Amino acid sequence: MNNRKTVFIIKANGQKVPFNPHKVVVTCKRAGADRKLARRVSEAVGSKIRDGMSTREVYRLVLSLLSQFETGGATSHRYRLKEAIMKLGPSGFIFENYVSRILEEYGYQIKNLRKTIQGRCVIHELDIIVYHVNTKKKSFVECKYHNYPGVFTGLKESLYTHARFLDLNDLFDGEILVCNTRVSKEVIIYASCIGQQVVSWRYPPNKSLETMIQDKGLYPITILPLTRNELNSISENNIMIAKDLLEIDKNQLSAKTRISVERINKIQEITAQIITKFYSDKT
């Protein structure tokens, strides 16, 4: 019989919830940890958890244990995916570029980024315009980006996106709302009712932003241990996806980014470890 007292942790919105060790197992496995590593981390977290800890503190504890238990730390890098996406800010422009690269990998042709178009009533500045080669549909993509945790994308953003579509539906077949946080229940209900496609953190379950990234290893460059100057230099060359660094000759990449060849070599080694380990874990 388990008489262990329930431990409550504090979410970013201030809500108290019981700590669930199974969630640690699930999140570790999402990041590519095998079952043994995931359970070992979960058990260690359970022994160290304290009543009143924040989810941020639990997150940091899991990261620390992953780094401690796994040689190389590839899983701990991938575990930081949500944090890495939030580091794409504070401007939403880089997030838009990143989303466009993800969509390209899923059969979309990118027609325009940040395009101004006249609707029936007013002018709209659209984040991304895409054409899907299989469905033959032209859509616009509204990107909603938050660079701090605990924020939901709410009904207002969904309504706003659909209002744009109504003014532009002579020009587009569909509307897509993409955000790096969770969406509210109202968004899910409303979007399902009007036919709005939503891609967000953990929704829809089998095609969420997180799943789309992980299924094809489309981790952002911010998942790598880069300095601010290195990050700026790489992103200035419109490199948003970490694995794209492996497609460029190290000497060419050094010349483009003004980062030494030795450092480029190290960055590529870390990237290869993250990507290769991920696919080997999945198989």
C-alpha cells in the first residue's frame, strides 16, 4: 500500500496541481529518451520533489538529471524544445521564418513572407502565404508567438485570424493559425466549427507543432548551446533549422557566419549527435 503524501507543484499561471511522475516519463520519451532513462529520471525527480515547487523548477531538475544520467546530453538538448522556440524572439519575425521552414518540409510551397494584401475592406499584412502541392489549396498563415511560459493563445487570436479570412476569402482557400504555446478550449471549439486549421503546442494531438518538429528532426538552431553572437550570425544567414547546419561545408559556413572553422566543427558535431541520436532512439 502506497501511503506517500501527494506533492503539489505550482504551474506558471499559479494553479496548484498534483505532481505526476508519469508525465516526466512521457516528456523524456518525447525528447528521445529510452524507457530505462525516462524511468530513471522520473524516479530521481520523485525522490527530490518538494511541495510547492514550480513547474519551472521541476523542468530544471529534469534537465539536470538527463544531463547527469546520459553521456553526451543529446536528450537534454531536445528536452529544451519549447524553451528553444521561445528563444527565437523577442520579435516574431524569426518565428515566422522558422514556421515557414517547417511547412516546407510538410509539402507547402512558401509563396510570400510578410506580404501586404488588399482585402475587400481593408489592407492586411500576412505573415506567410502558402500553397499545398497535394491539396492544391492556397492559404495564409497567422503566426502567434509568445516568449514566456504559461501563456495560452486564446479565442481573440482565432477570431482575429478568421476575420481576416472573411475579408480575403476571394483570394484564399484556407486559414492556418500557428502558435508556439497551447491554445484554449474555446479556440479548439471555434476553429473546429469554422474550419480553421490550428497548429499549436500539443494540439492537434497527432499533428501539433511539437510533433511536426520531432517527427522530422526540425529542431530550431536555438536548441544548440550557441552564444548570442553565434545565434545572430547564423540566423542572419536565414538558417533556422539545426540540421541545416550539417548540409553546409564547414569552411563555407565559417565564411558566411564569421565563426571559426574549429567552432563550426564543434557545433556540427553537437547537431549531428542530437539528430542522429534522435533517429536511432526512434528506430
